[in-house]
Amino acid sequence: MTTVDRAAPPASRPTRPARRRSRRSREWVGYLPYLLPGLIAFTVVILIPFGMNIWYSLHKWKGGAAPLRWYGLGNYTDLLADEQFWTSFRNSIAMILAMVVVPTLIGLLLATTLFDVLGKRFGPRVASVLRATYYLPQILPVAVAGVLWNWILNSQTGAVNVILRELGVANPPNWLGSTDTALPTVMLVLIWIQIGYPVVIFMSALQRVDPELYEAAELDGAGWWHRFRAITIPQIKPETFVITLTCTVAALKVFGPIYVLTRGGPESSTLVPSYYSYLNFFDKSKVGYGAAIANVLTVLIILVAVVIMVLQARSARREEEGR
Amino acid sequence: MAAPIETLPTPVAGRPPRPPRVRATEVDRRHRRGTARWFVLAGAVLVAVVMLVPFLIMVLNAFKAPADYSQNGPLSWPAEFYTEGLRNFWTRVNFPEKLVNSIWISGAVAVFGVTLSLFSAYALGVGRVKGRMSIVTLFLLANMLPQEVLVYPLFQMAQQVGLSNNQWSVIIIFTVIQAAFGTYLLSSVLGTFPKALLEAASLDGAGRWRTLWGVVFPVVRPTLSVLLIFFFIWTWNEFFIPLVMLTTNATQTIPVALASLQGDRLMDAPTTNAGALVSMIPAIVFFLIFQRTLTRGITAGAVK
């Protein structure tokens, strides 16, 4: 493996740059054996299953040993008329609100507070302890955090309602069990889980910003809010894009918290695409249909990701031109 | 946060003499912040308390007898140190076995995933294999795929090769998924690998294999160890694919075992809380051990 093509015969030495280029142009072939395991594994575990999933989605199939029956694009046209399908994607917007928008805004507020006020006035230890506390839910397996919340919010024996009854509330809400409250409750839990991530990233972003910018602005008499808008926001734009991208993709994919909190219920009020697809695969035995849902979700995720990345590239380019 | 609303001096001619004014506002602000900072601290601590309350309630009720709970509620101090809930959960799910399962699966994925990433990234970053941009993009896109799109075919494939309900199926799947990300990250790191080192190795007559282990590996070892920790923790926290692939208690990981007990008659308040508590402990221990690496890794990943 070591010396496969090393002996490149130096037959007629052409001019130096040309020789170098030709050597380099062949050299990469010798590295192919290192790429092969990765490519094979990737093909077997990701590309082929993805292709099979597309194939399944063109059939009606109960799964297992049952025969596949060709259905063309039928599963996809069925989706269009499926009320639950639309509910699941509408709920994705709620997931984006709870996992991207709110955590990013609160996270930015917390990070600037920790960095600007607490870190400077009370010392870095205070700031880092608080930051670790905000981050704590992020390190837990999301299913474990969900099981805990599921109990806390249980209508009969859960901590919240037991406390509410002690306080004299006769009929405390059935948080996860009623169609009115289930979605907002799930969103609150997701915000709790998610908040630490933007805090940590924004705090390190703020450390990156050149303090001289702030000093200059302060000398010009710019107030806190003005400095925040004119310096902080533009300076931490790269991190904001990364958080938006990663969290939006995560919000569209979300499965674990829904599974342990509500299983999509009650009456599909917290149904999300990934759980709906799971339900069709393993509960309703409608494999082709489940595959179609997963494919639509994939297309949506890639579209959203591409849009965010294009916006990021455009914003970076505009900044470069501005300078 | 009391944002001081200050009038911005417009940069026009004839503004008041500068130095005394600046000093005045400085003193002013410091004075105002002197009290305001305590309010800001109180607000930040309040948020921290809100984040911690679920954990505190969990710990309080993990060791409280069910009768005590129904009588005195979730906020009271336990009347006696009740360990029946913990014991229930421990024996019911055979917790030590789940712990070993989780460690084995996550550990294997971390080691295999990092090795696979290193090989691929060596070819892409150092070897500059043709078409590397499209390969890296492909790997990156794979990271965005929802696992639902892969799970049924993988489930079928595992059954065909005799790996159904076998931890190796999960190990193989996550090795590839994590390595897709690892390759993307490492190949950009190796793309900037110092040429001088590589040339020196090649002058010494080292082949590609020896260069990889003798020159490249020692230099990128810190990055690899960050990847190793991340792969371990990510796999530890995974839920969906282990839930589908590992169907019996004996093969399951901690999160899956805990979640599949949900709704069980046995799961009274102390058992649920004790179960959540012991299921969290390993994750918290990792975090405490690797805190520095993790924070550095999260932020490094963000800035790329």
C-alpha cells in the first residue's frame, strides 16, 4: 500500500512547473485506497437505503414479506389530500419557533448579559457557572429529558398539577393531554432544552469581537443599545447563521421529544413529519406512504438549508464588498 | 437590562467641549450600573433557577415514598430516604446491562467513526483526490437527511444479513453517519496541513501509510480526540435508530430502555424520577470530565 505509484519515471525533465503539475495530477490516485472504505460504507449505509426509500415510496407496501404493489406517484398525491400530513408540517413551524426563533433571541439576550455585564462586573466565574447551567439540558439524552418532563406534566400525578391543586386550582390543565395545551407545552419544553446552545455559541462569538470597536463607539458616546445594534449584531452574524441553519434542520427533524412527550397526540395536535412517517412505517404498516413522507421532509430540509446557506453567502459577499 | 438611553452626539461642528462630557457620562454610567448590575444578576440567576427546577424536583422525588408524595406533594423534603424506586428501576431494566450496552455502542462508534473519518479526510485533504468538493458536499448533505429516510431500508437490510436486534447494526450505521460529518470537518483541517512536513516525510522515503501515522496523525491528534468525544456523546444520546433497531430489553441503550418503560404500571413517581436520574448521570459525568473540550468543540464547530 505504501509505494504504489511513487516511481514516477523522470523520463524527460520538462520545465519545472509543468513537471510539478503533472506529478500532482497523478498523485491523488495513490490516495484512493484511503477513500475507498469511507465511500463503500457511505454507499451501503446511506446512498442505497436512500434509493430504496425512494423506490418504496412509489409502491403500496405493508412491509416485511408482503408484496410491493406499484403505485407510481400515488403516495405523493395522497399526501396532498391528507389532513394529518398538513398538520404535521404546520406543527414544524411551531417547532422552528420553539427550537430556533425563541432560543436564538433569548440566547442572544442571555449571552450579551453574561458577557457585557455579569462577566465584567462579577467576574468570569459567575458568567461561566451560569452558562453551564443554561447548557445543562443540552447534554442530556433528549429522550431522558422528555421522560422527566412527561412525568412533571402528567395531569394526575405530575409535579406541576399536584402543586397547582395544592394552591387551590380545582381543574388544572391536562398539559400534554389536551388539544389546546399540548403543542404550546411541548414548545416550552423544547425551548428549555434548546436555549443553552445559542448561549454558548454567542458567548464565544462575543469574545471574538475586537474590544477596540466598542471602545471607539463608547468614546463617540454611543449607548449600549446603539453599540449592540451597530457592532454586536453585525459582528456575530456568522454564528447567527450557523445557529439558524443547524437548529432549523434539527427542528424539522425533531422526533425524540415528540415520541416521549405526546406520541404526536392528542388527536395529532403535536404530530410532526418524522413521527408521522415513523407511525406509517411501524404502526400502520403503510411503508410506501411513510417513505413518501420522509422523502418530502428530506426535500424540504435540503431546500431550507440551501436557502439559508445562499443567504449566508450573499451576506458575507455584501460585507466584503462594503469594506 | 436597563439600557441607558443616551442622546448620541451628532458629529457636527460646534459640539460642546468633549473631555469633561465623556468623563461625566462615565461616572454617571458607573453609578447607575452599580445598582442595576444586581438586578441584571438577579434576572440571570432567575433564568438559571428555571433551568434547574426540573432537576431539583427530580432529585427530591426520586427518593420519596409514593405515599409521602401523594400526601405532601413534589416540593416537600422526603420523610424517609426511600430507595425502592431506584431499586425497582435498576432491576426492572437491568441498568448495568444497559450501561454496558450504551458504552459499548458509543465507544465502538467513536473509535470506528474517527478512524474512518481520518482515512477519508487523508485522501481528501492531503491527497486532494479529484472531485473532493462534491464528495465533501455529499457527506455534508447526508448529515442533513432525516433518519426516517434511511430507517426502513436499513431495518430490512439488517434482517437480511442476520443483524436484526443486534448492536452491530446500530454501530455500523452510526459509524457511517458520524464519519460523514467527521470527514467533512477533518478534510478541511487536513486541507491546510503544512506542506513542509509532508515533503520532509516523502524525502525520508516514507510512503503514504507511514506518513499518515508518523506525520499526520500526531499533528491532528487533538482534533481527533475532540471528534472522538463528540461521536461518543452524540451516539450516546441517539434515540430514533436504536429505538427501531434494538427491539428487546437486552440489547437496548439507556435512553431507549427508559423510554420504553413509559406508561408501565410500575412507573410510579419515585421509579420514574430515579430512572431519569440514573439515566442522566453518565451524561453529566462526561460533561464534567470533558467540559473544556466540549465547549471548545461546540464553538470551533460554529465558526468553522
